[in-house]
Amino acid sequence: MPRYHKLGDIPHKRHTQFRKPDGTLYSEQLFGTIGFDGMYSNSYHVHRPTMVKDIKKQYSVAPKIALENNIKSYRFRGFQVAPVDDYLESRKAVLTNSDCTIILSAPRHSLKDYFYKNTDADELLFVHKGTGKLRTHLGNLDFKYGDYLLIPRGMIYQIDFDTEDNRLFIVESRSPIYTPKRYRNWFGQHLEHSPFCERDIRVPYELETHDELGDFVIKVKKKDEIIEMVYASHPFDVVGYDGYNYPYAFSIHDFEPITGRIHQPPPVHQTFETDTFVICSFCPRLYDYHPQSIPAPYNHSNIDSDEVLYYVDGDFMSRNDIDAGHISLHPAGIPHGPHPGAAERSIGQKGSDELAVMVDTFKPLMVTEEAMKIADEDYYKSWLEDH
């Protein structure tokens, strides 16, 4: 989201002297992606952010693949993923390719004993259940049901939950996640036809500044491995920063659906984009108002992309036997559409209360062993009239 933001204290000019009350220099850090060509922020630290004391355990968290070349439609029962105390251990990769990984997570406890940094990917956390606070070295964000939390790669964070009943749908992206280019003018401002705008985006509002030395464990993800690094200073020691690269929140409930006389195609629901996949939000909306309209989606062929739909809440009129937390996978190369009876049921209906998140990838997704533990093996037969 290319939008300028400033928090805390910063000097008048970049790369100039900025001194503490005791006369010593704050340590400036450029925090950016895509080399020096992408979005960045300049942050100012009480201590040098480079002081590594020790490197301890290193272990793989690479997804274990069950189906590498899949053409079968699946339903996965996401709420069957068991809750786990530890935040990182709770993250179960269900679908993956070289561009992204889709993860289900049900952490019971807040992340307090260590800090986490993903150097491989931007992370988009969708909060299905739970409330709390995302705490990062560039400021804090409160979150609740329906929030997307965009955490850029390299961001050091902890996450505090208010209760033990939490459910997250997470997408890791190996390329930066942006708001769709077609929603923005050449200055970067959201256009009038955009289904959301800048005032819907929540930026960090609270900056923690810890002047502490000691042993601080940061679990760093790099090339699908976790590496435990011990730093000599608290990673949340920033006194101020400004720029375009920082975490932010956007609620799915603030997405304003685009409707029409006849059924609108999925791109009208687009919320985020990368070079390799898109993310859409399906929200409560009025149905099509042509007198002969069929509100249910038409059959369509997924020739160029795999389609993943994560069902959040409401009545999913195009599907039979779907509950909150279910995931449907419709792979590239084959057509899919409404279940038998869904088109007829939709005629005459005035609106939808469905809430869902869709991920369309341009490369095929591999199905993991974790996904197969919660898979409906017969879902692909559910379009048969007698099924």
C-alpha cells in the first residue's frame, strides 16, 4: 500500500546526525524491499540493530507435499486443524507453490517468549477468530474478526491474543503484496470506483521503544527454515520512522462490493495483488437485478489459475454442505461452477450474506500432507446429480 506514514521522532533530513539526550547517535536503518527500488522506511534505533550474540537451532519448516501434480477438486475442513499453544508450531501449510503458501493456524497463546521475522515472504493474516494486538518494530495494530493484517517481509513482530480461541488464514507471498493497481491513480491515490480507500486502512498507531540490552531471541524464517538468533538489544527500540514500508490492517467488513444487473466476474472482488496471484473478498451484497438474472455464478474453466476459496461466514449459495472454515480447491485445467440446485435456488433471491476470502494463483498449487488430514476425498464428485 504505497502511502506515506510517520510515527515517533525523526530528524529533519535522512542520513544526518540524530542524537539521543546523552549526545550519542541513534542508529538509522533503511528498511526496504526490491533492493533500493521498492517501498522503504527509515527507522531510528536506540541501539545498533546489527548486534548478534549467538545463532542457535536451525530446522526445516518446509511443507511436506502429498500431491505434487493435482487436478482433483478438494474440500478441506479447516476447523479440524487442532489448536496448538505455540504460534509458529500452530501454522499448518495446506497448499503451496514456488510463489506462495497458504496456511491455517489456531494458536492458543500469544507470542511472548521470542520474536518472529519472515525474510522469505510478505505475510497476509486474515483473522477468522480472535482479537488482540499485532506488535512490530514499526508500531502496533489492534485486530479483530474480519481483519487482514499485512506484514511486510523482514518485519520483526510478536502477536498478543486476548483469548485462547483463535483462527487465522495466512497467505505467505514471495513477491510483495499491494492493493490493485487499477484502483489507484498515477499519484497512488485510490480512485473513486475503488471498493475501498485510504481512510479504511489502519496504520500503526503506537510505537514501543525499549532501551534494553540482554538476550533477545528472534526466530528468523529463511528458505523454509527457522533459524534462532540471539540479539544483544531489544528489537523494539525504534524512536521514530517514516516511509511507505510498514504493517497495516484492513477489515473485510470495509470492502464495498461492486454489483450489477447481471452476475459480476470475480475480479470485482479483488482486494490485493502480486505478480503471481490475487486475493479477493466476497462480502454481503445485493444480488443482480436484471429481471432474468441468475445470481449464482456461471460455470467457468480455470485454465490459467488454481482457485482457492476460504469460507468465513454466512450462507454460501453456490455450494452445498459448506461450513465456516472450509476451503475449496478448484485446480487449473478443469471447469467448475455452482453445485446442483444452486442456480435454481438463487433465482429471485435479493442478496447474499456470504463472507469468504479467495486466492487465485497463476501457478498450480501442491497439496500438503497437512491438507490431506482434513480433506474430503469425494468432493470432486459433488457436481453429480445423485451425489
